[in-house]
Amino acid sequence: MTDYIVAIDLGTSHITGIVGEKRNDGTISVIACETEDPASCIRRGIIYNRDKTAEHVCNVIKKLERHLKGAFIDKVYIGVNGQSLRTIDHVEVKEIADGAAVTNEDLDALKEQCKAYKPDLLDVLDIAPAVYYADGKRDTNPVGVPCRRLEAHYKLVVGRTSIRHSISKSIGEIAKVELAGIIISPLALADAMLSREDKELGCALVDFGAGVTSVSVYKDGNLIHMSVIPLGGNLITRDIMSLQLTEEDAENIKKEHGSAVLRKEDEEKVLNTDMEGSGRELTSKDLNAIVEGRAKEIVENVYARINEAKDFKYMPSGIVIAGGTSELKNLNEVLKEKCKVNVRASAIRAGLIRDFDNMLGNPLYMTAVSLLLKGTVTCLTHPEVKTPEESDIDNPGQSDEDDDNDKGKGEGGGFFKRKKNVQGKEKAQPVKDNKGGGFWGNLFVEN
């Protein structure tokens, strides 16, 4: 059966919702994508105003459902990229009786022990795959290996307990949308962008967002560090506003003329700007003295986080950058100079998404697409198609003329009305089709 996945990226600058058809080979065909401006209800990747966030999420879902011809979104995956997220180390140990060989049951027991661990004042949001040691020797797959002591070294992705609570309240209780799961956005993005060779050799993915910057470091195929820095492109915009500019003008000027490096030849260059009511000129020196200072601060923090990765000496695959702020001119040069490694921009790996190649390298959609790729639970309800006789039983006394008048009144292409169920959630209810049903078979084809 075909799975239809729905994911919502709660970004600081955009709330992006996306629907995709997940095929048997693991690829995704994007069906619809919509965005909303969160208007400060999400700050640094954290829900600040639950009611407003719920309202925006509902708006995004309604927009998406217009593309689905009557299907109903009843579950969503939510991407998390909040300022308190980071990894911590955790080790679980199991003694193997009489040096017997390790079994899959042993690995499952270690995983269950890990799940039961509750760090003080923190919530475990995800558990990265373990690195195993059999009698002190590292083994990626110890099943079948005889030993006396088996260790599983985990990277736990932790954050404030308020993160899960706010999502549950805003999405689950206020918006009344069931959570299919919470996905750690930086890790989903790394899986979608980094190749197996990148992770094996050693690589860092730095996602420069509007509210936060996330750093994910890999070595020998495993996650060895992840953290989120509470600094992003919005800070650069606000700094530019000190030049007596509106936020909109500051953002536009940053994108068009901003540079993380102030070059001497550009210092006295007068910028060609269209700032309503400004009544003055702006030079490149005025602008980029500000941009350079904040960009270097963000890069210094990225460098510090990369160096937090234990036993990580160098990165043969360098640093991959993503996110809207990564498009700031010369930011890659500043990062390369500081970290002394190759820095490159990248995109979602080819072959994972069908038909929507323009999304693969677009910062607005890349995180949402990567969340889709992690989804495993179908998120759409396909209304049941009833025969005319069954529909008449549901609507006794209704004439065919009444049926005809009903067409086009409901949401979802005019064939289904919205009706509240006992929990208050909207469900798509069938209205009789005079042609005898069969309509849905032409809209969603199962592979």
C-alpha cells in the first residue's frame, strides 16, 4: 500500500508543510507544499505562542488539503530544531553468559535499557544508532561475536522538557492534529544531504537558519556530535536595522548586498537601494561592517561546537552548509578560514525525490523534504466511497435533486463535506455521487 506522509517544519522564518507519496523504493513524490509566516510565534526554533502556532499549522494543513481532492490530513510529523537541542553520551552494558555469542535479543535488550534512561531536567527526543564494543573491541555488528561484556555507546538527542510539551499542547490539543512523530530536523537533513562516504570519512553539516544554527558532525559512519546554536540570520537583519531601516528593508538589503567579508575595494561603494522614506545613501562599508561582525560571531560558535566532538581531528569531507543564511555572500569563506577545511554548499541527494528537482537545493523546502523522507506512518485518511443505495440509507428522505445541490458545497473538490466527529476533529464525510461511486480510484493510485 502506498504511504502518504505529511511533515511540518516549524521554522523561525517559515512554517512549511509538505505532503509526499512514499514509494516502495523509499523515494518520495511531492504532492503539495505550502508555507506560512509564523510572525514571531516561533523563536529560535521553539514554540513561543502556542495558540498562534496552532492557528498557522491549521492554515498550512487547510492549504495542503486543497491539493488532495478530498483526502483528510489526520496526522503530521513535526520537525524540531530548537536552541536547547544537543547530544549527550550514554553507555549501556550487558554481560554475556559464559562468553556466548551476541544475539539480536541482546542488542534489543540494550536498546530498551537505553530508552528507560531519563536524564535530569532533560527530555530524550531521539537516540542515534549505537556503536558497539565486544570485550573492548569496536564492532559495528557484533551479532554472532562471542564475548563476555557487550557495551552499547549511544548518542542521545536531548532538549528542554518544554519542547515536547509545547508541541503536544499546540499541535495535539489546540490544533487537534494527531502527532505521527517528532523528528530531529538537523539529523533528518544530514541523512538527506550527506552521502555514506561523507559520514565515513568525517564531515560536518552546518544549517544556518533564521533563528538558530545547527551543527551535526559524523565520523566512521556515526553521529558523534550535534548541537544547536541560538544565533541565526535574523540577528544580522536586526543589526542592520540600527542603520535606521525597517526590518523588511534590512532583510532585503542583507540578501542583495550583504557580505560576511568587507573588502577594501568595496568600502566606499554606494549601494543602489530603494528604501522608502530613508532619504539618504548607504555605503557598503556601513552595511558590511555590521554584517561581517555578526557573521564572524556565528562562525566562531560553529567552530567551537565542531571542536566539542571528541576524538575528531580532521574532516576529509569538509563542511557542508545549508539553510537560508548560508546564502549570505562570502560566509563560506569565513567558515573555511576559521575551520581550515573545505566548505561547500550542497542539496538533497539525487534520487530521493521525484519530479520536484527545484526543491532539492532550495533552503525554504530542504528541511521539510528531509522530514518527509524520515516518515513511516501514512498520514492521510481516504474517505470510503459508498454506493448510491448506501448513501440514501445515511440520508433518508433526501432526493436526487438534493444530492445534486450538495455537490460543490463541501471542501476537498466538492465531493465531500466536513463534519465534526465526537472528539471535535473534522473528518471527511461522503456525499452521494449520482454516478455510482468509484471516484477515488482515479485520484490515488496504489503501487
